[in-house]
Amino acid sequence: MRRSDLGEFEEVVLLAVAVLSPKAYSVVIAEELERETGQTVSTGAVHAALQRLEQKGYLRSELGEATPERGGRRKRLFTVTALGGRVLNDVRSVRNRLWERIVPQTILKWS
Amino acid sequence: MNPNQPPPPPNWPDKLLNWLVAPHLREEVLGDIHERFALRMQRLGERRARQTYWREVLAYLRPQFIKRRPSEYAKPLFTDMIRNYIKTAWRNLTKNQFYSLINMTGLTVGLAVGLLILLWVQSELSFDRFHRQADSIYRLENWAGTGSSRQIWTVTVAPIADYAKKQVPEVNDAVRISYNGSYTLFRYKDKLFKEDNTFFTDPSLFPVFDFQLIQGNPAAPFPDNSSVVLTETTAKRYFGDENPLGKTLSVDDKTSFKVSGVVRDFPKNSSIRADILLPISLMFKDRYTNRDDDKTLANDFSQFNYNTYLLLQPGASISSVAEKLRAIHLSHKPDDTDLSYLLQPLPDMHLYRADGTNGGIETVRMFGIIALLILTIACINYVNLSTARAMLRSKEVSMRKIVGAARSQLFMQFLVETALLFSLATLLALGLIYLLLPVYNQISGKELVLNLLDSQLWQVMGLTILGTLAASSIYPALLLSSFEPLKALRGKISARLSDVAFRKVLVVTQFAVSVILIAGTFIIGKQLQYIRSKELGYDKTHVFAFFMRDMGKHYEAVKADLLNQPGVAGVTRASANIVQLGEQTGDTQWDGKEQGETMFVYPVAIDKDFVPFFRMKLQQGANFTGAVADSTRFILNEAAVKAARIQNPVGKRFKLWDRDGTIVGVVKDFHFASMRQKIEPAVFYYAPDRLNAIYVKTTGNEAEPVLAATERSWKQYNANYPFEYFFLDKLFDNLYRVEQRTGTLFNLFASIAILISCLGLFGLATFTAQVRTREIGVRKILGASIAEIIQLLAKDFIRLVIIAIVIAVPIAWYTMHQWLQNFAYKIDIEWWVFGLAGLLAVGIALLTVSFQSIKAALMNPVKSLRTE
């Protein structure tokens, strides 16, 4: 499994899709990320990441319903594919393994 | 709109995104940013939402949103195969840079020059056609005179227009236009101009022609006799940015005119062009009030002074209108039996003579043909080079065929290849045209512009380019796609006999055209030389002249003053400009004149020293002496004596107008018009009160101080008027400006045609030398001398050029003979002209070919044989 093809922002977006599933689309993801990180996140950036992830096969998408505030336009809803789920798991286990190997004193020193 | 609904986001980011974002993403993208905007507004309020909106929008400006999804369906204009063709073509172009360069240069120059000429042709053909009613407008002309004096006048009498409108039902409207020589000096505040291009006109000018009044009332452009209509440019000259309407121009310090309208500048392709228009009723008032004879506007059928245009009903019979007008004319002036009317369509005025025979149209046709010839030569170059080199590509073609290409696909491939080269050449040609246009305008005297918005320009260019493309692509494509793959791969194909023969025919055509053009250049040049150096019958060197105006009353003093100036060799005066006499009259009587005969003469009043001043020869009799009795004496030119059939003219009676007198002398014929015309009858008479044109002869080296002195004396009597003089030599040259221009252009085009031909020959020669490299090597080893090898290579080409000469000579002779018919005085076509042209063609061909031949002949055979 090549790890290098999942960027940091992409990883967060992929996670957000998993969290918000089955109602994940760029606006709610952007809002969610803004809330979690406290930084401005544009839908354009999220949308671009979503597209890349779909291209890589981690996500699949379909068109959802339209709402009045969207001017009657449909939204594109994303769900995580099995491959996407495995990649997330991989990433997580790598991180977990690394975290577990950090000596507690080191963590104390940061805080 | 629903008041509960939140305000929509700003509109124009939407537009930007709609334009930029790929169609398949538009829906979700726009939906997303609108929803985000709505959310932000709820949370942060409208102002903040708007502020952040831009960042949202900008986030979408990345390639992945902009890039269009490839279409699922094949695009017929850009399939993979065509892409492959273009790639192959491009590789071929860059691989054979030498041949590509030759092809490109030939095509570029050919297209550029061909298009330039066609633009000129188109502009000539467009003359007077822009009027919506152009097809129903005719110029009224009349035949006058009998026998050798019979001629067409393009000016008519004034009343015929009124009668035509009233009594001929086919005539819808009539317009008279007459030159204004009586009101010349226009002034507004401190702006003072002498106007030379002003006309009296009927108000019907505006409804009949499409000259657009920008200001003023088209139905009544001249409210009264003191109103004028100016063109836009003229108005700007006087009033700058002020509104010209209602402004007053004072004229000749006597009268004043009020500007009643502004007309858009007359188009450059209009035969009717003026700076200022005055009401023709003013001219009539000046002419017919307080006259001592009984002439009125309604009965003056003897003053031929008006350009008359008739607007006929569609489908009216021209000859019947002319007949009716003649009947009307004769009912008012029964003795004009020699007169008959004719009508010339307005669009023909510029290119045809008054009698409907070919005028300028011949030059237009000639140049049209030259343009086609140049384009043909350029096409031939391409065809020749690409077919000659076709064999080199036989392997490629065969491979394609074996892999499964149909012949039609290969045909397409070579078509695309030619099209690629052509589009490059077209681009370069357009650039070249753009660069050359100012120079070309200067030479051709046109004001062509490369206006890319002009649809006519595109028509001409589109047709030309498509035509040449078709002409030069089809044959090579057919030939190249015809190879039989198995034979070609075994190296068995030798060019078929017919192909070689075809190529030879093309080379012969090219060189025949070149020889025709060279011979044409020689003959035109010689004819121009001839008319400029022909003995005119008078000596015009170093003479300048001008019309004296108020100075005329003080002529004797002025003359005495001028003669005292160093550098003045002589001074005389006459009533007209000797280089180009204008006035004609048929009001002549002599013993032996037949019933109903009319002889038109050019009457010129001259001073007693006029004949010696111009070194004219008196064949018989004597000159005027200045005595009072001279006013009943005449000097005729030989043409007049001959036309009137007077034996021993001196002492015979002659009557001009109401001057009854005797002939005292006969002057040798002299040219007072262009050499296109025969010398016509002219009569000198003596009338000191009519001599308003003064001629001053300088010794030649001190013209400047003489001119300065003359101007001082002019200012003394004509304070307000600018001093305008002309040298007779210059004026004489102007007579032949059109011919001169034709000559220069012809030279230029001929050189270019020859250049392009040589380029093609050069390419072919190079190719032949290349193909025969090894043959030459073997020959050299076996003992052939360099001269023999050059001969071997050049022989074929030279033979073709000689065949071309044989074909070209009769064609050249015939066309130039036709052209010379335009001149009453012309050179004989001598055989050596063709000899020289042929020799030149051979020489040029030899030079072109021998460069390559010598190179090939000098090559070391060891090297050339080692090439494999």
C-alpha cells in the first residue's frame, strides 16, 4: 500500500466523509472541518480533494436532492468505498503504532 | 420574489464560474457556493457573507474544475487519425527544411501578392456600386458633331433634366452636378481656405444617391440660395469640434453662406466626390438674371456644362428614354440635328468609357489575370516539388496501405499536409500584406486598408486561399495515394511517364507566363518612354504657369517687372492651359462647310508672342502682330485645316462664334491632350481681354528667385488668394500618371512572378541533382568533365524554357498589341523585344539551375559514391 498518495488534507476530508456519511457533501464537510479546526475551509478546496479521492477510488459519489438555498441545484453526495475504508484503517494503525511507541515522559515535556 | 427568501449571492461570480467551470461540474459547484453563502448569512450576516464569498469563488479557479471532460463521441474535425496526419505532416516539414522553405516562400509571396492585387481589383470593381439604387441610376451623355468630329460629351445642357422629369414617365428623378469655379475663397473667423473641389447640385442628390446627411434635412438640404452643405472633414477643417450647423462662412469677401447640412465624407470608391456642395439654383440665378440676351434656364440648350444623372424606373428601356430626350431637345433647339442622347449605367462610369467601350476595366482585367497567374505559378511550384519528391515517401505510403489504410484515407492525409503548409503560408502572407500595404498604396495610388471586419475582404481572401489550396493539393494527394504497395516496397516504382510529362507541362506553363510578363514589361516601358519623349510640337521646358485673377488687369506691368528679373527668359499669356485644353465649341463656319456638318475645335485666345514663346512652328502664313485687326484673324492647326478640308487656308474666311474673320496662319500640330487621343482641331484667336493664364519661362537654373518674385507680384494684386502655380513638365507627367502607375505595378508583379518561378525551378534542380548524385559520381570517375555534367543537368530545364518561349511569344504579342490600341500614338512592337525576353528567361533559368548543377558537378565522386 502506497501511503504517499494520501495527502494530509485529503486524509481529513476522507475521515469527515466517513463521519458525516451518508449525508456527506462538500458544504457540510467544509462546515464540519471549519468547526473542528477553527480555520476557514472553502468548499472549493474540499470539492477538489473529494474529486481526487474519488479518482483514486477511495470515494464514490451520486447526485442527491436539491434545496432552495442551492438555487434548485442538486448536491453530490460522497460515501467511502471499501478501498477507502482500508486506507483509513491502514493510516490509523500506522499512527497508533507510532503513538504507542512514544515514551510518556516525552509527551509530558510538550505539555 | 418571496420576501422570506434570503437575498441571493452576488450575480457576477456566478457568471464567471458558469463560464470557467466545466459543464459537468457546474451544477454541484454553483449549488455548493450558494448553499454556503446562505449558511454564512444566517451565521454572520449579509455583509460578512459577501466579503467571504469571493474567497469561496476563487477556490474554484483550479485546473481540475476548468478542464473539460473529453467527449464520448468522436469529433469529426479532430479525430485521432487527423491528429496523426498533422503530426506526420509536421515531421515531414521539419525534416526537409530546405524544401519546406522553398515551398513556404513561394506560397507566401504568391498568396501575399495575389491577394494584394485582388484587393485592388475588388476596390476598383466596387466603384459606385454602394448606392442602393445604383442599378437604376444612369449618367446622361450625348453624341455631338459629325464626321471625324463626332464625339461623346458627358456633360449636358441644364434644362433637359427638368424636361426629363416632367415629360418622360420612365424618369423618376434627375440630379445635375456642375463644377463651382465662381465661389472659391471660404473663410470662417481666422480660417481661410481656397476650395478647389466644390460643386453645385440639385437637392435631389440626397434621395437619389446614398450620400448620407449627418445633419440637415435630406428633403430640403438647401433652404435657400445662400446655404451650403459641407462634408464632415471640411466642416472639421473650419469649425473644429463646434457644431457646424447654422454657422456662417464668408466667401470671396463678398457673400456669405450658412451651413445647412453636413454630409458624411464621400466614399473613396465614389466617382462623385466633393468637399462642399452649393445649391444649383444659385448657379442658375447668377447665370440667367440680368442677361442681355433672351437665354433663360428653360431655353438655354447650348450651354453643355452639367453632369446629369437620371433615376429611371426599374426595367425602363434606355434607348427609348434616350430617343424621347432627343425629341425634347430638338423641339427646343431644332438645329442640333447631330445630337443624340445615350445613358451610361452609374456603376460603369469608373471603368468604362463614355461610349461603353472598355476603359479602366482593361487594366482591372489585366491585373486580375496577373494575380491568377502569380497564384498559379505558386501552386505549380508546390505541385511540382511535392510530386517530384513523392517517391521518397513511397515506403511510408505502402506501409500505411499494408496496415490497412484505404486510398481515401491516404488522400485525406496528403490533403491535411498541404492544408497545414497552406495555413502557415497564409498566416505569413497576411503578415506580409500588412507590412507591404503602405508601400503598395503609395505605388498604386489607392487607400486600401486591411480591415479584418470587412466581409468583402474575407470573401476575396477565402476564395483565393481555398482556390489555391484545392489547385495545389488534389493532384499530389491523388498521386501519392496511388502507389501500389508491393511494387513500391520492392523499390520497383519509377515515376510514371505521365507524371514526369505533367511536371514538364507545369514548368513550361510557369516559364511561358514569365516570358509573357517580361515582354509585357519591356513593351509597356517602351511605350511610356515614347509618349513622354515624343515631340509635342511645343517647348514646355522650364515653363510655369498660373491663372492671374485680378493680376490680369495689370499684365503689362507684371510682365515688364518679371522680364527685369534675372532668370526669366520670357513671359506670355493665353486663355487656357496648353498642356490640356478643355473647352470645345462646334460654333464654327468656313467656306465649304456642308449642310449639317459640325466640326468641334478647341479655341484658344493667345497673345502675339505665344507662338514664338512655345517655339511652335508656323507651317504657313504669319503670327498675330498685336494690331487691332488681329481680333478678326485666326491661326488654325493642321488638324483643323484637314478636318475642314480647306485648300490654301491663308486668307480664307473663318468664323468662330460671332467672330467673323480670316485665317492668317497654320500652326504645326501640337499635343494638347494625352497621347491616347489623336490631335484634334484647334484654333488660335486674338482677344486680349480673355488672356488670363500667364506663362513664365525661366532659364532653368534660377527658378526659385523667379517664383519668389512672381509670388510677390501676385500678393500685390490678389492679397487673399494663395499663389498656386504649376510647371508644365509636371502637369504633363500627371497626364500619364495612370499609365505610369500601371507600368510600375506591372514591373513589380512581373518580377515577383519570375522570382517565384525561379524558386520552383531551383527546388526542382536541387532535387534532380540530389537524386542523381551517384550517377554523377560514376560519370566523373569514368572521365566526364565538369562542363559535361553541368550540361547534362541543365539541358532538360533549358529545353523546357525554350518550349515556353515559343508558346509565350504569340500570346505576348497579341495581348500587348491589344493594349497599345488604347493609344493613338504608339510604338511598333519589334521582334527583338521577344528575343530579349526569351534570352532573359533562359538566362535566369540557367542561373537558377546551374548553381545546383555546378555544386553537383564539383562534388568529389569518392564522397558521393560513399553515401550508401
